Amino acid sequence: MPTDPIVILGAGPAGVSAAWRLSQLGHPVVVLERDAAVGGMGKTITVGKYAVDYGPHTFHIRETEESRAIHHAIEPFFGPDPLILTRGTRVLLRGKEYVYPLEMLQVLTGVSPFLSARIIFDYIVATIKSTLAPPKHEDSFEEWGVRNLGRTLYDLCFGIYSERVWGLPTSQISSKQAQRVAKLNLKNVILRTIGIKADPATYFTKYMYPRQGISVLFENMAAAARASGAIIHLESPVVRLEREGGRIARVVYLQGGVEHTIACRGVLSTLPLPALVGMMSPALPASVAQHAAKLRYRSLKLIYIALRRNQLTDYHWVYLLDSQYRVNRMSEQKNVSSSMVPPDRTVLCIELSCWRDEPVWGATDEEVYRIALADLLKMGYGVTESEVEDYYVADIPTAYPVYELNFEEHLIPVLEGVHDVPNLLTLGRHGLFLNNSMDDNVLLGMKIGDHIGGGDFNSRDWLSQMLAFMNLRFEGK
């Protein structure tokens, strides 16, 4: 087996999983992570005296053979007595709370009779139009939503909210973004209302979670990788990927302000694609960099608010659909694991999405907190400012890939250009520009280890596999 290591860029869920799997198979591995902890966006952080996740996280349990195999392999990393949770999600709409996935009878009886009639009428019209004139080409999220839900229900439940989350009119967002609400049409909703599982793949509701926070999973996985010989350098951002004869020969990174160089067998990258392209030396063709510059990420402000009360809700997430809100979603850490927050306190995480060139991205923590608090006071839970014990603000600069119209015209050339480097493979949310989930990224980390196995990187074959995987997720599968 070659002595030069495989270098993994990023120690998030995909990177740590790949390091664990490869080290198990006997490959020398070095992981480079700019943060001071493993886990990437899937980590637990300390805010004041509380431990909370870096945004809400749980590990999906999909009812597939592949998902069950993953769980069997990694369950020991969840720590003692892991929690198995049933998703508890609500939406706030027109001042009322609804179960999500939406139970149509609840919606129709919760809104005014006039609005109920409009929802049903619009759905019937949309269904007739779709049946008589099926779309030849579907461009936008808006077109997808109106065709599947009717105009009224789409605007109420997805249109306003999606524009706030993505920072674009939904007419400018690709229908591929509909993977997050895949196949959610009125037919499925009505069937669920009367107790029929119309599309189980869309509505998986089981989660696994470590009692002391999601970091436990990735810290334990990293420890197992180290025990098998992997080296994980924290606070070590990558500076440059040096190529010879087209292949990556060396990786240059910073540690303690000093540049270090590693000779490598190859590189697995979980970094954002535009950043990865910018690190290549010599550079990739100019067209690849031009396409990469068109790929955009939505940023998040996470506002943690500690309240002097034992609990605000009894579920995990609340989505805020109405136009009166500036923030997107609220989660309550205690409702994922009661072990993480004292009995007489609760900690909320409120998410606010923005572009990095917006004033709110550079606003003070106090200013961002005031935005979140104003929306919290509108939610109808009876919170007063006097209950706030403290607040904390964290940033995620590249939270979500943004699927603008025709984004694939830029994404595919970037993925092809990157994988023209024969010993460079990409994986994970940022490495594939894919709005996927944590369990997906662990799956990909395990897959890439098995893909490399005892042979070559075979980058073109890996890309082919990833494009097929991405298409499945775009279809909501």
C-alpha cells in the first residue's frame, strides 16, 4: 500500500466518516480542518454555560437496507443509550400552529372558509391543467409548487417562506430545490390525513441522537480513525493544492501561522467548490473558475436565546411561514435531548438567512438579537423580554447551496473540471453543492472509502456515481 497519505480537506460529517472508513481499510490518512473541533456544521458548541448544537441536528433513519447498514456500523459512536426520536415539527401560519407534514384537514378547518375554498379550487384547477397539458419543461420552484399544490396553498406554505430562506423570488429558484418538500402535493397530504402512507420516502420521521449533543457522534468517529492511524490536524486551513503532471502532489496548509506541506497520494475535498477551485496550482482552466464563481451559498445567523423557563414547546422545530417574520425557523435544544439544558432553563436557536453582502451579515450581535427577539415575541408563546437570561450569535457563512435557475449549467462544468484531476474526489454538502442531510454525508464518507479500496481514485467513475446520487436526491428519493 502507498506510503503517502490520502489528504482529506474538512472534518465535517463526510470528511470524518471518510477518514474513519479509509483508516479502517488500512490507508494512511491526514485530515486538515480549519476549525478547532471536528463535526463541521454537525457539531455541538458552547454558548455561555450551555451546550447546544450548531443549528438543529438529528440523524435521519431511512427505511432502506442501506440506511440500516449505516446505522448498524456507526451506532457505537452515538455513545451510551442514544435517543431514538420521532420528528416533532410545527409550522406557524396565519397565527395558528399546524402539524408538519401538513395534515390537510387541519389546514382547511384552521383557515377561513373562504381561504379553504380557494385552496381546494386552485388545487382542482392546477390538477386539471397538469393532466390536460403536462409540462414539457419545468424551470422554477414556483412552477413546480403551483402545479403540485395550487397557487393559494403554495403561496401560503412555501412561496413566502422560500423567498425569505433563499433570498430570491421563487420564480428564480430551480425546481430542484423542491427536493426539500419532494412530492408534497395535495393528494399525498389528503391520503396522509385519512391514515394512508402515500409516500413513505418523503415523510421519514425517525431520528437518532446522542444524549450529549451531535458532536459525540463525530468526536467518537474521529477517535476511532485516530486509533486506526489517521492524523487529524485542527486549526489547520488549507492554502494550496500543488499539482505535477495534472495530479495533486502536495497539499500546503497553515498551522500556527506557519506553512506546512504534505506529499500526498490524493485528495478528498469536502470544501465549497469555489474555494477548492481557487486553491489549485497550477490553476484549472479559466472556464472552470468562471463557472465556480456563479455558484452561491446562503449564509445563516444563529441566534441562541436562553430563557428562564423550563420549556417553550414540546417539539423540535417551528417553521415560520408568514411574511411578518424576518427569521426562518426556531428550534429548542431541550426537546432533542433534555440532558443538555438544566430543568429550569431552555435554549432556543433562531435562524436568520442572509447574503454576506447584506447589512445584517455585518450587524452587531445586539442588532441581530433584536431582530430575532422581535419575531419571537410575535409567535404567540407568551415570551417576554424579562425572561431572557442571555443571548449568543453564531455565523455559518456557507450554510446552503443556492439552486438558482439553470445552476446545473455552472455546477456540472465545475464538477467535471475538478474531477479531471485524476487523484481528486469531492463529497459532502459543499463538495457536491448538494442540499443533503447528515446521514447522506456519513453514507458518502463510507462509500468513498470503499470506492478507493485498494486501487486507484478513479475520479471519473466517482463523479458518475455522485451525479446519479444527486439526481436521486433532486427527485426526493
